[in-house]
Amino acid sequence: MSSPYRLCAGLAILVLVGATSAQAARADKLDDILNIRGATHNESKKAQQQIDNLADESKDLLGQYRVVVQQVDSLKVYNGQLRKLISSQDSEKAKIQDDIEGVADVERGILPLMDEMVSVLERFIEGDVPFLLDERRQRVGRLKELLAQADVTTAEKYRLLIEAFQIENNFGHTIEAYQGDLEVEGETRKVEFLRVGRVALFYQTPDRETSGMWNRDQGGYVEIDGYDASIQHGLRIARKQAPPDLLLLPVPSPESVEMADTRPAGTAVAQVEVGQ
């Protein structure tokens, strides 16, 4: 009796031990599954974080790319404008080079022209009313010397020549009073000259007793009577000691006509507006 009982008890223990071992094995397997799941979850979080980081980087790169594309487009437009500018500058350089190459030809033509202009100016002064002759002749002499100087540029020579012509031109519409020497009644005396443009040139002695004017037909000065006060008043106006006014003065006429004894031949009495 005892043996079968022991056998059953042993079987029961064996079954119990087997069940316990199976439960332990299942528990271990469950733990492994949970561990794997946790690890997988962590890996998923890391992967998602990497994906998010990559997405942010992609957005940044896309923004940078768009900025670069805009800059490239702007540079293309700018480069196009520069090409046009460079092309225009090249054309201008070619034009300037042509002008430079033509300077020598211009100088060869302008130097003889300036010589002729000085000669014309000299002849004009010698045939004009003889006011300030020394000053005007000296100006022509300086111009002649200037044209022969190699250290003076052609442009400077031309400028001074035009300036001399402008000075002569200004004499035509200005008045002037100045002192000078003149032979009066056989002796050289200091007189005051009154230039009225290029219309007439008068003189008067300091004592106001003798007055005269330049007579082109006679080629010299002649005395005139009856105009002492007018000439004196004209001298005061020229010196800016009196306001502009109308003066009764003899002036050269286009044709020689018979005049009274107090007027030189070839003149006529006219009201001359004398101003400053």
C-alpha cells in the first residue's frame, strides 16, 4: 500500500515542480518581451527625434536655398547691368582714344590759326581809335611771345588769345577816363582822355581850357570849341563821380560833310548816352 501512495505523491510533486518551472519560464519570457518593447519604444522616440531634427534642418536649408536663389537672381540682374555699363565704357574709351589721336591734327591746324588771329588783332588795334595804345600793343606782344613758348599748352595759348579778343570787344560798349601824354600846341602835356566806346576819343587839358578829339580822316587830334563842359561832365561820369547822362558831343559821321568851324570835318553833333 505504501508504494503506490509514494508513487502518486512523487508524481504530484513532479507535476507541481513542472508547473512552477513553466510559470517561471513564462514570466521570464514576458519580461523579455517587455524589455524588448521598452527598448523598441525608446528607439522609436530617438528615431522620431531624429526625424524632427532632420525636418527642422530641412526647413532651414530650404529657407537658405531660397535666399541663395534670390541672391543669384539679383546677381544675374546686376551682372547684366554691369555688362551693359562695361560695354558703354568700352565705347567711350574707343571714342576718347580717337579724340586723343586727333589732337595732333587739331594742333597742327590751330597753331597757324592762332598766329593769324594775333596778326588780325594787331592790324585791328593799329587801325582803331588810338586809345590805350601802349597797353594794347604790349598785350599783342605778349601773345606773340606766348605762341612761341613750348612750355605753354595750346589750350592755354588759345584761352589767353580769346581773352585778348574779349577785352577788345568790351571796349566797344564801355566808357573810360585816363591820363596820358599828348602834344598840344607844340608841347607835350599831360591830358585827360575820355573814351566813349569806340565811337569817339576826346581829350582835355587839366586847366579845362583846351579840348579836342581824334579825327580819323586827318589821322590825328584836332581841337574843338564849345564842348569843354560836356567833355568834363563825361570824364566825371567815367570816373563814377556822376550818374549816367546824355551828353552833346561831336561824333564821327559815316560821311564827311561840311561842318561849322568848331567841329572837325567828318563829324556830327549827337547826343551820346554815357553811362558806367
